[in-house]
Amino acid sequence: MSETDLTIRELRRRFADRSLSPLEYWLALERHIEAWEPAICALYAYDPVAARNQAQASTDRWAKGAPLGVLDGIPATLKELIATKGQPVPLGTSAVELVPATEDAPTAARLREDGAVLFAKTTCPDYGMLSSGLSSFHPLSRNPWDTTQNPGGSSAGASAAAAAGYGPLHVGTDIGGSVRLPAGWTGTFGFKPSHGRIPVDPYYVGRCAGPMTRSVEDAAYSMATLSRPDWRDGTGLPPNDFDWMDLGIDVRGLKIGLMLDAGCGLPVDHEVRAAVEAAARRFEDAGAIVIPVQPVLTREMLDGLDTFWRSRFWGDIETLNAERRSKILPYIYAWAEGGASISGVDAVRGFNQTFEMRKSCGRLFTTVDAVISPTNPIISYPAEWASPTNDPARPFEHICFTVPWNMSEQPAASINCGFSRSGIPIGLQIVGPRFGDMLVLRLSKAFETWTGGITSWPKLPVR
């Protein structure tokens, strides 16, 4: 194993016994990142000099036996949408004026409090509105497993960075699948906690932040830090006293719903279906009761959400002057422009479909303890595409397995469950009841233990 592949647990042990310092680890990681970055373009505002200074300060604290927190000295990135004081927040688009943020967003503040080494932001598409590495502001981000293919999004850079081994922790955001979708396509573990578990600013319906890592345990390590409350999130949950590292579980007797039909959207590729069915058999072999379940999403719900999001986004950009509007990625502008003719009544009707999703998800969970499904319905798509359909008239056909759980505020994760014949990872989604964050992490850890996880990560492309 390369030094740059060490987990948070391994890094903490070596920092404590002084066989490796945070600065030594960072310098090795810096070389690794500089070799990989031209191939995948995962980072924004990369600052190795600041990282060296943070790593030296952490090294001094560990030498005194006084680390600030469990993540002291651990390199981490934040999705570009998450503000860091003094740096602009381009929102992935050339249309936004580059004004430095006046304060850290909650996740950035929590990581700094614990001494994490914040060395870069990660890329996202315009306004975070695509499942793609395509942006009008950032260079095209690519999938490390096959750089001709898309990493997914909107946490595109975070997923690419995690898969390529840019350190153990990357934080993304998710309003319809933006942590889980790219995690599925890059083989990483992406955790969307219960709404409000990790405070966000600005907060919004369905919007969550979550860790993207190579292992379940690395994500669990981050949760004690990331889940500390912040007054700026009006939907934030009270302080928790979870032992986030208590990941053991006996699945015998658990009722697990197997959802292989999303109800609408893109059909499930046969390789994806086979991998998820094999994952279900793993749960059965361990004693769980796997029950086929019907979809929670309908065409009316998805179209209603599309109507509402178009009108909301058009409201956000209609005040921009013509020059700035012209800089928005054409795919997104074409989609948003449809919001100009949506009436207020129709926008509200569209928004009301989020409540229908919540009811549908709640009804299902009266019969099961957890749900498993594909994360993504398809194997992959070209890096240059704006979405899996590449059609602004059909923008959300790929999120049908993921978006309902944002609207129902339930925790969900994506974990690798196999590979396609073309070598692209396939994601298994694991969903728990509202506030059942520990159940999702425990089921994910159990599955990772059964399969052994990914042991061979992408190799640096030959240039």
C-alpha cells in the first residue's frame, strides 16, 4: 500500500507514534496530487503552500500530544459550493462575480476547528445543477477509472479526488443525488445523512452535505466533526451523542426492501441490475429478509420537481444582465429558460410534489427497516456530456433512485457493489429511516466487510 492510501485510522496511529508526521504525509500527497491532477482536473483553489503550513502546525500539535480533534492533520477538500473565508465561491459558473467569502460555511468551520488540512476546493458544474464534471468555469473533470468517462456530479471533483487518492476525506453536497451519484460512478463511499445532520449554509429543501471517502470508516470518522451544530442552519438537528465508530451490526431478521424499478426515468442497465441482485443475496446470506418493493417515485412527482426547480432557478438568474447570462453553460440555461413561462401556481404545484415524495417514502418504511437499490441506472457516459441524457429537456431521468430520499430527509449512501465489463464501478444505494444514520453506516460497513471493498484503485494514466 502506498503511503498516500492510508486511512484516517492508520494516519492517526502513525501521527501518534511519530512514525509519520502530518507534514511528511502532506508532502507525499502533494506529489501524488500533482501527478494526477492534469488527467482529472478535480480541484479548484488548490493551495499547497497553505497546506504545508497547516500540516506543519498539526505536526507541532501532535509532537506535544495535543491534537485539536480526531481530524487534526488529515487532508480534506470541500466542494466549491461550500464557502471558505477569503476565497470566491464561483458556483461552478463563469456567470458569477468572484467575490471572496466573508466567513467559513459550517462544514469548513468544523474541519478547521479540528485541525484538518484544507488544501483545495473541488469542482462542480454550473450552480451544482448537473450530474456531470462539465462546467463553464472549471476545466472538465474526469473519472479516474476511465478519463474518457464522466465522474458524475454535482460533487464531480470530490468523487474524482477520492477515487484518485487525494487524501482520505472529501465533502460534497447533495440535493437530488449529488454525493451518491458520483460516488456510484467512481467506486467511492458517499454518505448523505439525514437532513440537518450536517449543518449547511445556505440551507434549502433537500440540501445536505456529506463525506465522500474510499471506506465507510473514513466517512464515519468525519461525522463527529461535521455533525456539530451550527446556528446558521435553521433545519439543523440537535447535538448528537452517537459513537460514530460503533459500526457493528447483526442483520439477521432485518427487513430490507429491494427496489429494482425507480418508477420512471432511465431503465436500469442489465449489468447494474445483476450487481444489485448479487448484493441483495449477500444480505440474505447474512440472515436479512429481502423483500422486493415497488417504486416510491412517479412521473408526476419527477415532472413536478422539474417544474419547481426550473422556476426557482430562473428566479435566481433572471436579474443577471445579458452578458452574464450568456456565460452560463448553454445546457443549463436552456433548461432554466423553461422556468420563465411557469406561473406561480404551477411552481407551487410542482413544489407540492416534494410532499408526495415524502409520503410515498414514509409509507414504504412502515413495511421495511431499510431499502437497497441501484444508485445509478446506467454504467457511464462521456466526460464531455452535461448529463447522462445530454438533453436539457430530460434533465433528471438519472436521479430517480436518489432524489426521493432527499425530499423525505432520510439518510442514504452509495457503496461499490461491483464493476461493469468496461471497468466502471457500480453503486449500491442503502437507505435508512429518517434519523437512522447509524443504521445506514452499519449496513454499509457490513457490506464492505463481506465484499472486502475495493482493493485496487485507479492507476495514474500514462501521459
